[in-house]
Amino acid sequence: MMASTKHSESIQSCVVTKGGRIVSVIVACVLASLCVSHSAMAQMQLTEENSTVNIVTNSQAGMNSWTIDGQNVLDQQWFWYRVGNDPTGQHSLDTLPATYTSIDAADVGASFTGATFVVSATFSLVGSPSGDGTSDMSIQFKVKNTSGSSTAFHFYEYSNFVLGGAPGDTVQFLNSNAVSQVGSLGSVYENTAATGGSGFAAPMHHEADVVFNTLNKLNSGSPQVLNDSTNAGPGDVTWAFEWDLPIAGGGTSQFSKDISIVVPEPSTWLLVGMAATLIGLFARRKRTV
């Protein structure tokens, strides 16, 4: 993995081309130069105390796991973009040439370069003492219009957290910039905010649904606007935000998001698992009677 320990004397970065092929690796280290394989460079890992987040850098799997006290609560969270009314629709950030830089064990910077824009992001994980059952991640975004003309830049966040178990998760948008998902394995709360340049206090659209409806929409190959549905479930739910950002030539837009997660204590997971097993055994016994 590319994560380094906090206050390390080494900085690791990689450049990824469209389609995810790594074309160069630069490892600046005080003691030695290291040769890292392509497969290892395709992933970043953030770790702090009880929490670990994995980011796949060469596919739209993106953030594909978030483990808190041994329990994974995330299947996929990643980001899509569209410039104006591009008839080919939205594209995930991993389709752009990208540079990832490990700042320390819990923080990573990334830069995605398009023909007329650059998206910069900083991912910061905050864990808790072992057994606390809580974790937090903040992501800061900056979109710079590198062209001389104003543009409408559309940015999407798609989230598929796995808090499952019968009867399934529920998701509710509390307002235009806050969402909550609750399931038997815990709860997720996300808040978003503009931090400068955009002129908007919140995302313009959002969508709550079940897998894989919103993901299919983002990958449809045609321009899409999220439908502003406010809740979904119980079931295998997902949710998404959409920012529609008018950015002047040479200008920037900045916004941030913060995700907080609470999971039960390990003893509670055990009780949930035992209950599910007993329910399954009882159901099978009824069918055989």
C-alpha cells in the first residue's frame, strides 16, 4: 500500500493515466529508493486507530471499504463529473490522469486533470480508540477551470454503505446538504458545505434509491440530473449528491464533505449474527414441518 506513517521522512506519489495504467512512480526516500509493483500502486490505504479506509485508484470502485473495529461498513463511495452538457454524460474521476500523494498514514492528496479543469482532493481519516465504534472522514475538493471561458461543471458523489441485515437499511436526506443512513450495523451521517468560490451553500440535487439504480444512471452515457428523492428503504439503499457549479474562466470552486459513522460494539454484532442464525434455522424448520 502507499500509505506512510505519520511524520515519516518519505513521500510517495504516483501518476495514473486514463483507464488506470500507472505510467510513472516517484518515491523520494531519505534512505533508499523502492520499486513498487503496479498492483500495489493501484490502491491507497488510510489508517488511524480503529479505522482503515481503502481507495482503489484505477477504477470507479473508489473508496471500496471502511473498516471500523473490524467491521466493514462501505461497499463503494466515489465521484463522477460532467462538463456542460457533454452528450457522453458523466465520467468517474478515475478515467482522468491522476496523481495520488500520501501525506501521512491518515491523509492523502489527489489531483485529477481534464482538458479544461483540474479537480484536487484531500482525504483525511479520523479514527477513535479501539472498541469506540466511531470514525470520521473529511474530504476537501477544489475544482479549477483552466480554460479562458466560463463553464458549468457538474460533480457527483455516489455512496453505497453496507449497514445491512434484516429488515434492511434506510436513508433519509435531512435537508439539501445532509443525509443519514441507518441499519442494524450502525449509522452514517454526512454533511456537505461550500468553502468558497461556488456561491452555493449546498449541493443542487440529491437522490436516494436502492442498488444499482443511481449508479446505472451515472454510467448511462448520457447527461443526468439527480431526481431529488429524499428517502429509500428499507433495503440495500444508496444515495448521491450533485453539485452544478458555474465556474468563470481561470476561476475555482471549493466545497467539502464530512462523514461520521457509528457502529455497535463487537458484542452487539455477535448478538445480531446469532439472532439472524436463529431466525434462519426457525424458518427452515417451519418449511420441513
